[in-house]
Amino acid sequence: MKEFRYTIKDAVGIHARPAGVLAKEAKKYESKITISRDGKTAEATKLMAVMGLAVKCGQEVCVQVSGADEEQACGAMKKFFEENL
Amino acid sequence: MKRYSGKTVYKGIQMGPVFVLKGKESQVKRVRIEDAQAEIERVEHAVRKAQEQLQRLYDKAVKEVGEASAAIFEVHQMMLEDEDYLEAIHNMIRTEMVNAEYAAAVTGDNFSEMFANMDDEYMKARAADIKDISTRLVNNLTGNEDTDFESKEPMIIVADDLTPSETVQMDKEKILAFVTVHGSANSHTAILARMMNIPALIGVPLDLDAIHTGMYAVVDGFQGEVIFEPDEETRADAKERIEQEQEKLRLLEELKGKENVTLDGRKIQIYANIGSVSDVAYVLENDAGGIGLFRSEFLYLGRDQFPTEEEQFQAYKQVAQMMAGKKVIIRTLDIGADKQVDYFNLGREDNPAMGYRAIRICLTQQDIFRTQLRALFRAAFYGNLSVMYPMIISVEEVKAIAAIVEQVKAELEQDGLPYRIPEQGIMIETPAAVLISDELAKLVDFFSIGTNDLTQYTLAIDRQNEKLDAFYNPHHKAILRMIQMVVENAHKAGKWVGICGELGADRELTEWFVRIGVDELSVAPSMVLKVRKAVREIRISDGSISG
């Protein structure tokens, strides 16, 4: 399993559109990808669950990736967060 | 034949078939089913169909309103792909053996409630999106999918109220008129009607269940009424009046590009009053010579924090550039206790018209004012901007403003930003300003007479109070004398003077305005050509002044 932490910089937090694009991105990989904040966890492929975390600007999330292509998937997720959130 | 009265937000008359835009809540019945798999397939089919509809809406919105506003439909598509949401619907069908419509509606309610309960304004607002996609699914399932307005022939839109997302979806060429049960004069419906130049009535007490798509109706914005299923006589009468209106419009069209000049060669400028960047299209469409009053409040209203200097700068610059060298007079912030904005923390007042508003706020909370001035002066670099200050009553105020302007100028110089100190004028809208207009004229570049407030303050009549209608005379001698005094004092000091209140568009006074030497009239965009027509019919035979 691989993981990284990231502090959200987008002014409205993880809002609908990036969460949707994130879900699409996450579906490309076999690995299970989860996002957690404050003990709550959501699968990255599930848009509404991710939105349900209500991650605001300045809050830190932990992204965990585990599965056959975790190396690749984790790199892609990191890049996605840095570019979009 | 049934008549209903409402409040006209845009005049005009139209006749045609009605399209009833129903509220998105439709009645769903719970039905027990036998074949869960078949029901799940129905859901899948409805989802695919919804995806196609949303793609079409997205493409249409990108073309008409741009990528940023279209993104909402993309988000809806993504929501419809959500595994938890779809699984919840499937699961409900399987375990409770209920129909697809019911499962979709209940699941939609559950998810939307989850968002509504979140402690985050942005997420709370997403509850409506989830309701929206669920309703779309339900409508596709019931075969009731034409809640979106799509029509081959132009129709009258009848609705409870219109939301921006609904209006975006409409083909503007296919709308004859708007009739809504709710909405205010500043609602989206009203703004759209003004822009599109079509009649609109709001506050019409209709029972939407009794009105059906395809019914015939006459919308008469002049009388403020809508007549459903009109009889032959009413139809014939409406037809004649519509033709007359179209003829008038055609004649006005011919005045585009012509000068505002009287038969004996006296000229006057005719500018337009607007309240948002998008109205500029309407100014150009009606061939106004410039913008005589650009209310800057739109930047401050409908939000929860002050607009930044950069935001304001971009908006002002955009308008200046769109007007391509024509004059754009921007009035600084005129917010007060009657136009409440939460983040200003103004508090309630017993007499808001005479309260803490406009320049009084700007001179007290100077940081708000400085930010606006910085943005205005920077934008002035890019076009023919002028700035005017509202609610002035004294020479001291004008001097205080001048001192702030000097400071802002020094700051901009120090920051090395491109800027220009534009022409600056004041609104003459208090009797005090009228009486000292000789002194004020020496301190400013121009005057703009705001007749609405000036009339209210001079006659001591609240125009919102219907009981006072009998006492109200917009042509009161006191008002006319004041206007004349201001014009004379401005001209003595070599300054120009305009009128930007409602009186500016009053064609009974157009000749008099030209005669006393008013330099500019600023009117609603839709009135520009009408006033031009009036000017072009004037012959000033004698020099005597009435009033």
C-alpha cells in the first residue's frame, strides 16, 4: 500500500467538478483508492461519497492506494491533487 | 377566456401558445413490481437517456453562456455515474420490490438530504443538483421528459418562477413572453425580458395545474394582464396591437445610426442606464451614444464578501473596452439600508432613504471606497471611463473625495500600475446639492441629475407608497425649476450636465430639456430610440421656457 498527504488549496475545497474528474481518473486503475479526512473515508471512485467528506480549503486529506498498479495509481493521484485541488 | 393581472417588468404585447414550465417536483407513486431485473434495466435505460440529454444541454450551454456556466451539466453527468447512488436505487428495487420511479425519487431525496444537512454552504447547495438529476431520471422513466422547454414554434413561457439553469436551456428565439407566479422586478425573469425585449409579467396569481401547454394566451405588458383562451374579439384586437407595436419597432430600427438632433439643428446626447456587464450588449443593440449611468452595485450584491480590486478592475475594464471609446459613466457604490448586503453589516434603519448610504458609507468606511477607486482608475486606462459620486449634499464631501482621489493616485503611481484619473462628476439628487450647485460646479467635471431621489426628497413623497399617488406630480414646478437651476449653474462654470433619472425618458419633457440646454439624457436601453425619435420631431420655434 502507498499513501500520501495533501493540503487542499482550492478555495471551495473538494467541490463537485474536481470530485467528478477525480472519480473518472481513479476508475482507470485496478487499485483501490481511498481518501480520508478526520476518520471519515471515501472511495475515490465515488463522487458523492467524496463530496460527502466536505473537505474545505486548508484541510489535509490522506490518500491511500493499494493494489496491483498502486505505484502508477499513486503517482497519478498525487499529480491530480497538485494540479486540480 | 380567463384574465389575470400581474406586475409588468417589461412592456410589450404578444400572443401565442403557452408552454407551462412545471416545478420539477412530480408526483411519484409507489407500485409493487414482480420482476426486479426488468425494473433495473428500466433504470439503466433512463440513466443512459439522461446522460445524452445532459450532454446536449452541456454543448448548448457552452455555445451560449460559456464553459464555466456549462460545467454544471457536466457535474450532473458525473453524479449520474456515481456508484453509490445507482447501487442504492438498484438495491431498493431488489429488496423492496418497488418500481424504478419510486426507487429513484426516494434515493434522490435521501442523497439530497445528506447534502442539505452538511455544514458547508457549497455542499448544501448541491442538494438541489441531486434533486435535479433524480427528477430527470423519474421523468425519463415516466416518459414525462419534456419538462425542458423545447419547441418548434415560439411560445409564451408560464412558470412558477424561472431559475438561471432553466433559462439557459431555453432557445431564446422561441420565447414570446414570460409569465410567472413569483419573482421580483430584479429577478432573473425580469432581467432576461429586458435583455430580450419581450413582455414579461410577474406576480400573476395563477393555478399552474389549471394551465396547460398548448393553451392559447395573450400577454399584454401595457395593461399588465394575461388572457388565457382569448375569444375571437380579444384575439383580433391583440393581433392589431401587436402589428402596431412591430411597426413602431421597425420605425425605431430605422433611427439607428442617426443623430439626436432637432429639426432646427439642436443636439443632445442620449446615453443608457445599466446595472450589469451583460447589459452592455443591450446598450449597443439600441445604439446608445454611451453609458450615462452604470450602477456598480451589481459587483457587491448577491455575494458574501467584498469584491476584490482585481474583480472590479476586470469588470470595469471589460465594459470600457466593449464600449470602444464611447463614454461610460460609472457611479460609485450606492448601497444603503434599502439595498441590504449582509457583509456590509449596515443594520436596520427607520428611514433608509435618508440614512447611511452611498457616499456616506464610502467616506466613513474608506477602505471600501479606495478599493473601488483603484479599480476604476486602473480601468480608465483602457477606455473612456468617467466616475460619478452619488448622494452629495456638500462642498466638504466633494473636497473629501478629492483628497482620497489624490491619495489613491499616489498609491497607484507608487505601485507602478497603469492608470488614468478620469473625468469626475457628481449626482445632483438632493435639494441641498441643487441650491449650492453654483459652488459644486467649480469642483467637478460634470453633473448628472438623479430625478428619482431628487423628486422624492423635494416633494417629501415616498414613491413606494401607493396612497401618495394622488399627491405625486413628476412635473411639479419645484422639480422643473431645480433642474433649470442646475443646468444654468453647470453651464456658467463651463461644465456639462445630464439627467439620469426616470424623468430623462419622459417624452413630454424632451423638448423642454433640449430648450434649457441639458447636454445629455440617460435612459433605459429600450428607451434610447424612442427618445431619439422625440428629439428628431422637435422644432424649437420660440425661446420661452415653460415650467
